[in-house]
Amino acid sequence: METKRFVIRKSLVGQNKVITVNFKSGKTVKYNHDEVYKANQEKLENMPCFIKYKNYTATNSVPSFAKEFIIE
């Protein structure tokens, strides 16, 4: 799956998707959606955006809690 922003969505949990993000800056990163979600589930599920919209996005870069999950 390709996107223009980092995203964790409740609807993608369990699908073991590898997401490729093409940021506006030209930087491209890949990560396993389920690995990031599992490692940060409690944090994500307590965020207001995740409670209301069932997703978390970051437009300009990978958030610090997900950097260790970037696939080289």
C-alpha cells in the first residue's frame, strides 16, 4: 500500500500490510503497519484522534515511536 503520509488505521489491523510512504520532502519509507500498531497499541488507542477517527496520521515524517520499525 502506498500513501503520502504515515498512517495507522484500525481498519488495517490484522492485514499485515507493508506501507510505503512518499513524503512531500521526497523521502520514502516503508513499515509494517501491524508491528507498529502492536508495539504502540495502548498509546494509539488513548489518543483523541484514534478514539474519534480510528486512525493516526503524520504528514511530514515518521513519528518517533515508529522509527524503529522502518524497513531498510
